[in-house]
Amino acid sequence: MKLELVDAKKWITLFVEKLESNQTILNELDTAIGDGDHGTNMKRGAEAVTAALEKKEPETLADLYKTTAFAMIQKVGGASGPLYGTAFLDMSKAVKNDDLELSDLIQIGTDGLKRRGESDTGMKTMIDVWQPVSDALKADKFDQSVIDAALENVKGLVATKGRASYLEEKSKGHIDPGAQSSAYLFESLIEVLGE
Amino acid sequence: MKLELVDAKKWITLFVEKLESNQTILNELDTAIGDGDHGTNMKRGAEAVTAALEKKEPETLADLYKTTAFAMIQKVGGASGPLYGTAFLDMSKAVKNDDLELSDLIQIGTDGLKRRGESDTGMKTMIDVWQPVSDALKADKFDQSVIDAALENVKGLVATKGRASYLEEKSKGHIDPGAQSSAYLFESLIEVLGE
Amino acid sequence: MKKIINNVEDIVPEMISGLVRTNADLVKQIDGTTAVVRNDPKFKENKQVGIVSGGGSGHEPLHAGYVGDGMLSAAVAGEVFTSPTPDQIYEAITAVDQGQGVLLIVKNYSGDVMNFDMAKEMAEADDIEIKTIVVDDDISVKNSEFTQGKRGVAGTALVEKIVGAAARSGMNLADLATLGQKVIDNIKTIGIALHAATVPAVGHPGFELGDDEIEYGIGIHNERGYAVEKIRPAKELANELIEKILKEFSDQSGDFAILVNGMGGTPLMEQYIFANDVLNELAAKKVKVSFSKVGNLVTSLDMQGISLTIMKADADWIKYLKEPVTTIAW
Amino acid sequence: MKKIINNVEDIVPEMISGLVRTNADLVKQIDGTTAVVRNDPKFKENKQVGIVSGGGSGHEPLHAGYVGDGMLSAAVAGEVFTSPTPDQIYEAITAVDQGQGVLLIVKNYSGDVMNFDMAKEMAEADDIEIKTIVVDDDISVKNSEFTQGKRGVAGTALVEKIVGAAARSGMNLADLATLGQKVIDNIKTIGIALHAATVPAVGHPGFELGDDEIEYGIGIHNERGYAVEKIRPAKELANELIEKILKEFSDQSGDFAILVNGMGGTPLMEQYIFANDVLNELAAKKVKVSFSKVGNLVTSLDMQGISLTIMKADADWIKYLKEPVTTIAW
Ligand SMILES: Nc1ncnc2c1ncn2[C@@H]1O[C@H](COP(=O)(O)OP(=O)(O)O)[C@@H](O)[C@H]1O
Ligand SMILES: Nc1ncnc2c1ncn2[C@@H]1O[C@H](COP(=O)(O)OP(=O)(O)O)[C@@H](O)[C@H]1O
Ligand SMILES: [Mg+2]
Ligand SMILES: [Mg+2]
Ligand SMILES: [Mg+2]
Ligand SMILES: [Mg+2]
């Protein structure tokens, strides 16, 4: 399965909409186990992505992901800026290869996260959503239940990367804010694929 | 009427006792129209007076008042320290004259307050208790009702000296903290005279 | 009340002890007092008129934080919000007199005025020449012959800086007193509080404000102000205070200095935002700002709030304000 | 939430604007960024290795308050509690490079580390030599290969002072990085909060504490600590923190430096009282304190609380700490 440009645009648009409308939830999740700003950070990124896409309509998938990446890198800051930025930048480079499957694309984004964050699954980060989604896409079993299960799993983990890791055991029982924003990303993808 | 040394000692002892047990009330009065420390200031003075009197038993009335004055001047600070200090210092000097009536003594203390504070009756200060007490003593009509009336009068005044004057009209309706501590002084006197 | 203290009665001596022990190259404590005096080598080398200030504690870094070459010679700390006693002030005076007399900088409160007055009388008995200037920069209080008059607030720091620099330059006592009075006449301050201070001995805030209320015209001892209103954007607060203050100056040409002062519990972030708005509005009004300073200079314990001080300044005063100084906190 | 601000989104640019406009002789803003760079004449005259730090805002005066001769060359301010972006850090690097390379001082947070890393990659593409040191002085967090590791907190100010002074003295980039790392390895900090900070975009305190409770081991971004307990006298708090910190040093002989740091909403009065208790306890334990500093150096918005930093120091480091410096806030 591959994503057409028009669908990919919808995907990103839905994502930034969800970020804007769920700022408070993301901040609250981050207040519990981080520093309370993940919603604000992603909202800033969302606005920057919207502005960049309006300024210049992307003509290729590579363009679209690169514009998204640059907006995130330059406007989000924090941990999530370079992470989302790196994932989309790597996806932008890879998507120039016409044969790239959607499942490969997401795996490449996931690998970008792992490289930038020096991290992996099981550390209670956004990677714990990206990797299961990538796996499900490969197995052609991607739906909402994958995301729900990933979030449920993240909730039970003890954080070992990012601010939440300072809380050690106490980080258990909370959804990681970056995992939640990534859930919005992939829920947007489901909406696009379901059409 | 004159006060014997033994009675004067009782007077001062009762006064410092009342100051110690009414610290909170005086602080609260001062919180309403001042800076909330009159009780703490007077408690510090009370402890200093007690310590000084224990250290060296005064042998004359002049000694007693001077010891009280010095303790107040050195330990109270704020506005009330120099005021009570000056009143007792002036009383200490004057009491060396054997003919001095109690009413004259209190008037001399009152005059000391007026000099040090550059103030007079009607300004919502401790003077509004001292002067009526002095007047009543002169007229041989000194009892609790004089103090009650003075406090009632003070309550209705607008402050024009001390911190309470910053509140202008809003200072009305509150008892001046210095007037209240002076009321304790003269209630102690009544207890001594009543015996 | 939650405070990092031990016994309430030990607050001031322990604070002064902490201050002098962590700044031993700058200041030392005068034995048996809670007064601090310069301890830098230049103090003995360059003789000058002594500059002594002081007052109740709770306004840190005022005054002890301003002791040093080019500012105060000594500072006397009273109990919290309570004027120091005459004997302590007298000790500070004698510790700094170098034969050229001593200037006392007093904030206009009954207690301070009376205690410094008694100390002055004591020092004069030792033939030390003394002059006193009384700072009364808070324009939220009406000045009238029939009241205590205006309070001394944040502008005190500017007075101490200017007079201190002038004293270092060799100015004599009479001229320093004249300069100080002229400076005081040209300083206007007004403050707002978002949350009152908690006096340790009292244990709760001096007054209560609603979740969206601020009090205009507060003093530095929890004295209430002239109005309680809903909080507004920093910009509007700045404009309101500026308008109130500028009314006090008949002439708005020439140099001005500003001080944006945090009350103790308000972070620098908000102070800089407010300062930015102040500079915008003064620029719009064509008022020339030749010196500006931002920070917790004259505080009120843990009060949340801010004050704005505007001074109409001679070129000399601006120079004195800008001169480097070696103190804990300027 | 009551704060003296305008729009939440404008907090950082307005704050930086207020800071540079009120300190124009010391610093200037880099166009199109919220980074500030030295603006004193010596900056151009005496060429040296550039020292750049930065991080989320809300810790003022860190870092912009430490830009000046003998400390930082530039500071980059991110959004509140949010790492600045690589493009802004890159601008700061290019603004201060004088051909001798640039040292980045980064606090150990995922975001800071990643964004400074991206900026380093960008600057290296311009052939600017870059080294990075990562401050991780907060011992309330366990250090392990499997976590983010310890956080960078108040000790950062000491690192910036020592490395800044060494850079001014002409030390080269490689030696500065080595020195900085050695300093970091010898700094230990632990903090307590009486009241959490309110992030403006969030609008309420990060966590709630009871009227008599304090939290041990908090970070500077409202990160909760390792224990909530009833508040105790300053003396006991000092002893508790000292004991925790001294355990980290195998050798308690030689020189030590201490920093008592206010978190933003705690008045100097309490900081000095606490410092006094710290000095008492260290004296009792025969630990030699050769440098001490007290104040709001590395804050957390309006958090009420305090942190204690203890550093085992070489004689050289003490000298670097004591050297005069021309910054807004050191
Ligand atoms: N090293 C890392 N690897 C992967 N993800 C990380 C890492 N560090 C942080 N994250 C993710 O970033 C999220 C926090 O983002 P955000 O709150 O915007 O940044 P900050 O932590 O700087 O405030 C976390 O919830 C987590 O998902
Ligand atoms: N100028 C004055 N003349 C007479 N009494 C005064 C004057 N100023 C203050 N007082 C008295 O002092 C009292 C306040 O004392 P206190 O609270 O101990 O000192 P402070 O005002 O310095 O905090 C007032 O209630 C008032 O009675
Ligand atoms: Mg966050
Ligand atoms: Mg009082
Ligand atoms: Mg008082
Ligand atoms: Mg953050």
C-alpha cells in the first residue's frame, strides 16, 4: 500500500487539526510525567506546518514531508521538535523512491526517532506507538485497535528516556504525551485510509 | 494620688503579661491597618522588660521606668519602641520629683509621645488612649469606662499618623493597635489601683 | 505558612549571618548587632562621608545588599517590617564615621524616622556630624501636612546608588544631603500586588485577593493600596502606572531613569515583560530613558507584584547610576 | 493563574526584548531570534573561544543574565521549559565564533541535547569547530545507562562561570571542554519545592502540595521529586540535603564551593537563613568552603523552593569563580 499526495496532505491536515484541538489533553499528560508543555509545543508545530503548507503547496510527497519536518524542527523545540522533525525528514528523503510501501515509510520514520533519541521501544516514548503501527502495517493489520493497544501498553511502561524517566516507577500508569500525539498522527492516517 | 514602687512594679508586670498573652490580637489589629507586627514588637519589648527587671531589681520609681524605657528602646524597634521608650524615659526623669501626682506622671508620658511622634490627639494613635486616661486621672474619674470610651473613639477616627494614615478613610472602623496596647497598660493600672 | 526558616525570632540574626558569611570579602557584621558594614580594602583606604541606611527586614537585598564601594557604608537591619533600634543604628554610625560625618538615608515611616532620630541624637553627643534624608517616593499615598506623608519604597535603591557614588567621588556631607533631597524630590514610584506577603510572625498573607484580582498602590509592608481590580495584560498595567506617575512631573523633557522592581515572589520573566511594555509606552510618549534597571531590588518578603519607579534625572545622576559598584546585589 | 504577561505566545520574545533594552550596553538580540549575544566593547577586542548556552525559558536569569565578559558569549532562549530550536542555536554559534571554535554548554534534557546536536551538525557544515559539554548535576535522579540520566540544574551557573572565566583567559576549545567536563563531574545539586511553578500555557501549578508539605528532589521544570514530607526547620532541611550530597563525594578534603539557589518565588531572606545553616553544618563536618554564592540564579518560574549545590573545586576553579565579571545577573 502507498499513499497518494492528496491523501498524504489530508493525513497531515487531520494531524495538525487534532494537535490544535487536543492541546490541553497533551499538556495535561505532560504535566503528569513531564513538564506540561507537549500540547503547547505541538500546537506551535501544527500552526507552523499549516502556515508553511499554505505558503507553498507541496508538489511531491517528498516536499510535503520535508515542509512538515522543517516546520517542526524550527518551531517546536523541546524533545518532540527534533524527533518529529527527524522522522519526517528521513521519510521525505526515502519517499523519493517510488517503490516505497507505506509500512516501510513508517518504519523509516521510526528508525529516525530511534537514531535522534538514542532510544528504542519499551522506553515509554512515542516510539512505542510508531513501532507497533509500523509492524501492523507490514502485517496488513493496521486499525484503531493497534493504536489503542499501543497506548495501553505505553501506560504500563516505566519511562527510561525523556523527562518522564526522572520519575522512574512513578511514571507507570500514565500515557506518555509523545505517544498520545503520535496516536493522533496515526488516527489521522486511519481516517485517510478508511475513506 | 501617687504610686508606690511596689505597686508600680505590679503595674509594669501586669502590663508585660498582657502584652505577652495578647500578641495575636495586637498583630491582627496591626494587620488590618498597619503591617501586622505590633503584637510581635510589644512581645519582644515585654520579654526585654522582664529580663531587665529580673537582672536588676529596680530600687526607685525612676529606676523602674528607666529600665522599662531602655528595654523598649533597645528591643522593640518600629514606631512603638521609641514611643513607649520616650514616654517611660520622660516619666523616669520626672518621677524623681517626689511631689509628682500619678495624673501628672501620665501627662508627662503623653507629652513625650507627642514630642517623639510629632503628633497629638485625634490622629488615631496610642495618644488617644493616654490623653483621656491622663484627663480622667486629673478629674479623679479614672476607670475601665474611660479606656472603653477611648478605644471606641479611636475606632471611629481616621488615622493621620503612623502606617494607618496611608489608608486614609479606610482606617476608620478599626481599633489602632498602639491604642490597644496602651489600653492594656492602663487596664493593668486599674488592676493595681483597684486592689 | 511554609517558609524555610528556623525560629521566627531568629530570622533576622540568622539571615544577616548567612549574608555576611557568604560575602565576607564585601561586608562584615558589627558585633552584637544585626548591622553590616563594608569590609573591602578600599573602605579604609579611601576616606569619605559615611552613608548609613537601614530599616525593617523583609526587603532584601535592601539595604545590606547595597553595602560596598560606591554605595552604602553600612546597613542596619531591624526585625521583619520593623524599624531597627537606635542603639544598633548608633553602632553603624560610629563604625563608618571617618571624620567627615555621616548621612542617614531613611525611608519615611514613623518608626524609622523616630529610631534614626534617636540614633542621630546619640551620635551627635559623640560630636559626629549627622544629616538625614527621608525617602518618600510612593505616590500612591497622598502627601499632606496632616499625615505621615508618602512612603519610602523602591526608589530608595536609586537614592542609595546616586548618593553612594557621589560620596565615593568625595562630595561633602552638606552637599550629599542637598543632592539626596533633590534626587528624592524627583523619584516617583507606584506598585501593584498579585498576592500579599506573609509576615512570618503572623503566618498568613496580609490581605486576600481574588484569583483574578490585583491591588494597586500597595506598600512594601502589606499596606493595602487604593484600588482592587481585575488583572489586565502587562501592557495595560504598564500604561496605567506610567500615566499615574507622569502626572507628577511637570516637565517631561530631559533624561529619565526607570526601575522595574520585583516584590520578591514575582519572577524576572514577568519583570522583563513589564519593562518592555514600560519602554514601549515611554517611547510613545517621547520620554527619554537614559538608565533602566530591572530586578528584585526592594522586596516585600514573598509578595507577588511589581513596582515602577520613574526618576527625572540630571546628567550627573545618570553617570552616578551607571558607575560600577561592588556590592552583593546592585 | 495571575501573571504579569500579555499573550502567552509572546512571553519569550517580549521578555528577551525587555532584557536587551534594559541592558543594551551588555547584550544585544540576534535578529530574528530570541538569542542574545555580548554587546560590550571587549567582545570584539579580545578574541576567544565562544561559549554558548541556552535552553527553555523560565529559569531566568539563566542563561541570558550570564552573557558578558568572563562568562557566556551568547545565550539562546527557547519557549518556556522548552528547548530552543536548532536554527536559533546555530545563529548564536555563528554570531560568536571568532575562529577559535565554540563550546556548547547544554543541560541534560532530551530536548536540549537533541536540538543542540542538530545545531552542532549545522555549524560543523560551516567548518566551525564545536564541542559540547552536558551538565547533569541533579543527584536526586539516578544515573544509569538505561535512563536519560541526571538533569542539569543550578550547578549550570557554576559551570558557565568557571568555563567562561577560563575562556576569557585564553584557554583553547579542547581544554575548555575537558575543564568543563571535570567541573561537571564534581558538581552535585539537590532541590526542594514548597510550591510548584505555574507554566503560563498550563495555567495552574504543576503539582499540589499540602499546606505543610515540601517535595524533595524536584527538577527545574516541575518534575516531581523522590519524596513528599512535612516541612521542617531550615537547619534540618540543610542537614538532610548536605548528607545526601556529601555521600556523592568520595573525598571531602580540599576546597569546596557552594551555591544556595532560590527557585524564583522564595525570598532572599529564606535563602540566607538556609545558607547560614548550610555553612554551620559544613563547618561541623570540617568541609572547607572556599566560595559561596546565594541568590535566584537558576529558577523555575514562580516555584517556591531552594536548591543546594556543592562542588569539589580545584584552586583554579575557585579563582575563576571569584573573578569579577560583567553580566546582568552573576
Ligand atoms: N530520547 C527520546 N527518544 C524518543 N522519544 C523521546 C525522547 N525524549 C523524549 N521523547 C518524547 O518526547 C515527548 C516529550 O515532548 P515535549 O514535551 O514536547 O518535549 P520536552 O520533554 O522537551 O518538554 C515524550 O513524551 C516522549 O514521547
Ligand atoms: N507619629 C506617631 N505618633 C504617635 N503614635 C504613633 C505614631 N506613629 C505610630 N504610632 C503608634 O504606633 C503604633 C504602631 O506600632 P508598631 O506596629 O509597633 O510599629 P510600626 O508601625 O513601625 O510597625 C500605631 O498603632 C500607633 O499607635
Ligand atoms: Mg514537555
Ligand atoms: Mg506595625
Ligand atoms: Mg513594623
Ligand atoms: Mg519542555
